Amino acid sequence: MYLKKIKFFLCLSLVLGCLSTVQAEQLSIPKNSRKKISTVKAKDKTSAYLFVYFTGNRKEEEQIRFALSSDGYNFKALNQDNPIISSQKISLSGGVRDPHILRCEDGKTFYMVVTDMTSDKGWDSNRGIVLLKSTDLVNWTSATVHIPTVFSKEFGNVLRVWAPQTIYDPSVGKYMVYFSMLKSEKGDYDKIYYSYANKDFTALETIPKQLFFNPNKTSCIDGDIVKAFGQYHLFYKTEDTEKGIRKAVADKLTDEWKSVGGMMQQTTSPVEGAGVFKLNNSNDWVLMYDMYTSGKYQFTKSTDLEHFKVIDQDVTMDFHPRHGTVLPITADEVARLTNKWVSVSSVFESAKAKGLKKINIVVDTVAKKVCLPVEPATNLSLFKPELNSFPGVSVKPSGAADFSKGAVKYTVKIGGKKSETYTVEAVKNHNPVLNGYYADPEILYSKKTGKYYIYPTSDGFTGWSGTYFKCFSSDNLVDWTDEGKIIQLGKDVSWANRNAWAPCIEEKKVNGQYKYFYYFSAAQKIGVAVSDSPTGPFVDLGKPLIDKHPNGINYGQEIDEDVFTDPQTGKSYLYWGNGYMAGAELNDDMTSIKPETVTILKPDNTYREGTYVFYRKGIYYFMWSEDDTRSENYRVRYATSTSPLGAFTIPKDNLVIAKDPKAGIYGTGHNSVLQIPGKDEWYLVYHRFNYPKGITQGDAAGYSREVCIDKMEFSADGGIKQVIPTHKGIDPVKL
């Protein structure tokens, strides 16, 4: 007994000694070491966001892309908006869409699932999905799942498999993959199914079962599930009488889901691809969705996942995403992504500043030089480009700099990469004259206001899918003011809600008062709206002015209208057509044509679209655009006539403007013309591919255009001298 007590006290002393040693070691940790431990823990907290998306319906757009944000509102594309994974390597179809990314329960593994599909084969052409796995967000392994092959007995007749997503199911300890499917059975509709993935996330191991039963028995697609407030919330797109995003809730993933609330989207435009994520260190949730006919995303915010308000005014992106998801990520994960996908070029191209023509920034990585083009009124002595927009990137200097005396040196440090120093200059080129993507410019000098106005197509939307028109004003042709939207399809135009293209305007006195007749293309029809002011508000006629082919024409489109008032007679004429050129005299009301005057005009075989007519010294000039607006060879030609609807004389050298590869200028076309009042002084207003990136964008260059102005001159015989497109543009022109 005595020996046992001795052993007990010896053991107790050893334990206490060990505890004392541990406590002593903890107390003796230097302050900087304790901070280091705290920092490591802090790094495990999510502090930024990864946006995973694709960009469109072309094969080169059906690929996975990444973007980063430090606040969940302002996103910057990684890898200069190029794919981060090749669809050709991971899919059966050669294309992927609808990427969804998930952080696994271990906190360090990531699963991504995508639709295996190329849309050019048809919307019922895809039968499978792709499963991807990564431990660092940079390197990914993948496996394809072809549903009718894997589950041939149950789903051998499946027509399409869309928009897969993944969530952990704690009730079975497995990852659920859910997606919509449509079978070829008569009366079937898209339903949301689920299956469980195997432990390696390389296959589906259970036969798909229906997850959600829509009480209205109509198609449901694009499901997105989040867990919050003790329940699972399923956001899905429905094809009910009211099409859009609805929500259902359940206590367990495989319980019965109950639909709650009304429509979740905060827009009347068609939507799909709902994605929900929680903001870091906040009680706010973001519901975003793809406004696929409008060419943009909408972001909304909520604290209860029931009531949402639009926050588009707070959101910026330097890319055009389609159906994707956002994942909160840590500082370490940001560092890995920036080290891999952020370049010095992308840092400078992400610059923001008042007066900066952001889409025209030029970065020369060989010479290590950067050109920041700015608007003419910019104060170069206090110019402050904000360059540090990527998480994990530092740029010095960070404040305002004096660019009026020449270039300024900037040093960029990206994650663990070596610092690089670039010489940066700010340059006041006048072209493009409008800051942003715009095309098909119509220019007007208003006798009423004494100002100039440009009415363009709002560009930058995939597939020319813009839905509104804007107006810009100037008193010198160099400094332009955005007057805002003047017509919104759907809202202001009841008969069309898509493809707002190529407007023109005519100022005319009616009963002693100036009226403005605004003509526009929408849904491949031509409309007209009227206002008392060149900046609106405009009231639409309520129906199309032109909505069918002229007699004898069975091809082309009813677009690209132009109105010309003959100074010799005071009569006004409407011209239009893609693939053909038509003209007709307008009635005095300017909102209808005289059917008996419709004439099919006959330029040569270079004619494509974009007719523009003007008069000078007894000659009627007819201009048009040749080739396709997506082509670098898009250019302007002309013919002359002795009447507004007469036969053409086509000069031997009738090229008005064309590309200048040495200057990096391409796709110069669809123009209007301005004569300075009271003078024989003329200017060509046209669009071109975006400089400098347009020529590298493929078809996207055709909807990434910008408006320019250069001087136009005539030879002694009245011929138009070829205009050389410039970056410098014109000097201010004041009356």
C-alpha cells in the first residue's frame, strides 16, 4: 500500500511537471510567434469569392472560366476571361455549361460539376455531365457520366441532362449530385433528379430518383440548394404560367419539398440559372441569376431568403457571365489562383479611374509599357488610376500621380511572384468618342438646342442582345455627355423586347414646333417613336412601321433604317434592309410610308447593310457597309444618284473607310455623316472593333464595338476621299 502511494505521488508529480512545462512554454512564446499562429487561423476564414461561369452559346464560350472578388460585388475575370480548363479535354461533347462549385466537408477539397453540352447540336442533344475534383482550385481531375449508358435500363431514353449541382447529404454521409432531365416519353417534362456520387467523385453510384415534385407538373430546371435557418432551400426555374425562379424548402434533402412564396426574381425579363451565396462576415445572402435574353446578370440581396432587393448598382464585372456559381474562398486560395491566373497585363487592364477609357488600355509586356487612354477633360496632373482590384495583388504607388509631365513608374507584386516595374503613360486620344461599347452611330445637329447628339446601338451584349437605346450630347464633338436611356424595349415598346439595333433620328418642324422622329430596329422589325426633345422622352407608335419583306424580296432582315430629308423638296425618305436595300417616301406624319413608292435599290454586290443617305452640291450620296460586322474587313462604300430613289452611279474607287492594321484598327463600318451647319465641312461617324482587343476576340468582336469620328473630305469632282481611321480623332468643333 505504501509503495502504491509513492508511485501515485510520483506519477502525479510527473503530470503536474508536464503541465507546468506546457504552460511555461505557452507563456514563453514570443509575441510575434503568437501573432503568427493567429494569422494562420485567420487565413482559414473565407475573405474573398470565386465566380465560376461560362460565357455563351458558341463552342469557344462553352468553357469554364473563373473570376475573383474581394467583396462579393466587384468581380474581375482571371486569365483575362479565357478558359481555365479545356472543354475538349474533359467532356464528351467538346463543350461544357452551367458550372457549379462546392467546398467539401473537409474544407480543402473542391467538387465541380458541369453540363456536358455544345448548344450548336441542339437543346436536346446532351445526355451527360462532367464531375471534377481539386484540392487547390488550380489542378483538376475529371470524369464523364453519360446517363443513358450508365443507367440504360431506367434512363436509356433520356433526351437531355441539364445544370448539375452538388451538396453534401449528412443523412447518408455522401455527396448528392442533382440535375434536371427530360425523357422522350410522351407527356414528360423536365424534372429535378438526384443521385449519389462514389467516394472518389468519379461516378454516380445510385439510380437517379426524382428530388422535387412540382405541384403544377410543369418543367423545373436549374436547381440550386443552400442550407440556412435550419432548412434546405431549393431555388429553381419553373415553366409555369409565370415563368421564373421559385423556391421550395425541406428539413432533409430527400424529404418532401414544399413550394413557398412567389417569384423570386426582381425583373420582368426572362431568367434562369439561379445561384445563391452568403456574404462573408455578414447576415446577407445574394441571389443572382442569368437574364439570358438581356445579355447580363442581375444580383439581389436578402437577409431571410424570402425578400430580395436589386443591388445591380453596386455590382461590376469585366466579363459577361452565363449560368454560374459563387464560392467564398480563403486568402491562401486567392493566392494560389492569382499566382496561376493573374498577370501584370490583367492588373493594368483592370484599372479604374474617372475619365479612363477602360476598354482601350494597351499593355506591352515586352517593353513593359502601359498606355491609359483618358477622356479629353481629364486632369492629368492629379490622375489616380486604381490598379489594386485583385485580391492578393499589390501595386505601388497607390495614390494620385502627376501624368502631365510624362510617364509614371508602377511596381506590381502578384502573390508569390517576383515584382515587376512598368512605365505607365496617360494619353488623350479622342477616338473612341464614347466611353464603352457602342455601335451603328447616328449623329444629329439639333437646330433647337445648338448641340450635337449621337444615337448608337448599345453594344457589348452577347449575340447583339441589347434591349435599350441611349443618347449622348456634345457642344464640340469631342466631349460627350451620357443623357441616359431614351427607350427600353418591353417597357417603352410593347411589340418587341429584344435586339435593339441601329437607330436613326430626324429633326423636323411641325406646326412651328420641333419634333424628333426616332427610328429603330427591334426584333428584326422597324419602329418609330416621337418626342419634343432630342433626349426624349420618346413615345412609341405602338406598332412596327416595317414588319415584313418588300414585295419581291424573300431574304434578309428588316433592320438598319435611315431617314433622309431632301433639302431640294422637303420630302423625307426611309431606307432599310440587310441583304437588300429598300427605300420609300414617308408621309407627312413621318410615322408611315407611301406604299406605292417602295423601291428596291440596286447597289453592287458589296452591299450588306447600314444604308446612309446625304446630299451635297446636287449629288445624292448613298453609303453602305460591306461584309459582316464580325469581320475585320467590315467597311464602307458609296454610290451617287440624281434622286433620292434613283439609279446609282458607282465610282471606280468607292471605298470610304476600311481597316488600318498598322494602327490596330479593324471592322470600320455602319456610319452616319455630319455636315457642320453653314459650312462645307464634313465628318464620318462610324464604329470599329474595340482597340486593342477586338482583333483577338473572334466573333465577339462583332458585338464589342466602339464609336469614332474622323474628318471626311471630297475631291474636286465630288468623289469622297478615302478616310483613314485614327486613334487621335478630331479637334473640338464649335459653332
